Amino acid sequence: MFGNYLIGLREGLEAGLVVCILVAYLVKTGRRDALRPVWLGITTAVLLSMGFGALLQYGSHSMTFEAQEMLGGSLSIVAVGLVTWMVFWMRRTARHLKKELHGKLDAALAMGTTALVVTAFLAVGREGLETALFIWTAVQATDDGVRPLIGAVLGLLTAVVLGWLFYRGALRINLAKFFTWTGGMLIVVAAGVLAYGFHDLQEADVLPGLGSRAFDISEQIPVDSWYGTLLKGVFNFQPDPTWLQVAMWTLYLVPTLAVFFAPGRVAPTPAAGKEPSQEPAKES
């Protein structure tokens, strides 16, 4: 549940910061008339992301077991690739995000209402689709009822509250540290999703080695124990993984974390609360 909470918090906060920057810029520049098309684009992006998640969840139910496993395994690998790109991209460009969005918004204002809707839609839609895909694959990997989904929803709600506090100027955090440490934790979660994705492909008979177990510590860490459930929910831990799962988990996690935490990769980022506006906005 914590792993999915982290996904919802991290991804939701990225989208929330984008919304804060867009809205605060329009308010500060006296372009409140452009808020409606911006909110229209944001709402459309959110609805599309929710529809995409629902399609993944309910559309797979009509498939055969092998097709479900192949879909789940393939999308898990895709989701890990997207999330890995996202955490590196955000760490590299967080300090330039405000300037980049302001430039796009200025260009959209010059082009008209449709351009504003499209700009807001694209800015939020990418985060929303990535969030829907990664949450779905993470929920499939944990296989723990509705608790992973509840964790993701709580994370998203927390992100909404934090985004509102940033916009009002009531809260400041060091974005560099926040995105670095949550990005590192997401990489750990992604490693578990990746390993489980390869397990799905083995169950679909796409890849061999399903019966070749690297180890089995089910007696020492029962999957139905509280600590087994905790490890499963946070790290997608499996007590009896195949050799392929162990190999892919290790080959992804070790070099990715080493590169991500390599010193000198990014300059310091200003604290949140200054990003959308130096002063709290008087109106939403």
C-alpha cells in the first residue's frame, strides 16, 4: 500500500506543480479570462487518465489468462521505462520547469483559446497517463485486493492538498531533495514491478524458466503474514522468485540507483512555494 501511496503522491505532485504554475502565472499577469480554457484542458486530461485506467482494469477481464499475463507483463515493462525516464527528467529539469511552462503558455495565449486548452491538456495529460499506467501495473504486481488502489488514491489526494498549499504560499519544501529521494524510492518500487512483469511473461509462456526458482523463503516470510504483506506492498517482494526475476531486478535496480544518485548530476532547486509565485495568490 505504501508503494502505491508513494506513486500517487509523487506523480500527483508533479501534475499539481504544473497546474499551480499555469494558474498562478495567469493570475499574476492579469489573464484570468484564460483560466477557463486552462481548467478545461486540465479536466479533460484528468478524465482521459481515469478512462485509460478503467480501460486497463476492466478491458483485461475479457481476455484469456495467457493474454492477461502477457498484457500485464508487457505494460509493466513499459511503465517501468516511462517512470524511469520521468524521475531522471524531473531531477534534471525541475529548476527550469517554471520557465518552460511560462514560455509555452505565452505562445498559447498568442494563438487563442484552443491552444490554451491543448497546452494545459498536454502538460497534465502526460503525467496522468503515466500515473494511470504505473498504478495499474503496480496494483497487478501486488495482487493484494483494493488496498494498493486505496494507497494510490490517498497519495493523489495528499498531492492535491500539497499543491493547493504550494499555490497559496503556505508551504515550502526543497524540491531538489523531494524529487531526488522520492525518485529513488520509486526506482525501488519500479524494480519490483519490472521483476513481476517478467514473471507474468513467464506465466504467459512468452519467456522460459517459470519453474526455475532462485530461492524459496516462504516458510521464513509467509506471504500472508503482516511483514510479508508489508514487504509485498512496499517492494513487490516475492518469497519464491525465478532466476529471471532476480536477474532483471538486480540488473535494473543497481545501475539505475547508482546513476540516479551519482554526485553532481543536478544543480540545487529552489524550495516549493516560490515556484508558482513569489507571493501567495489572492484568488484561485
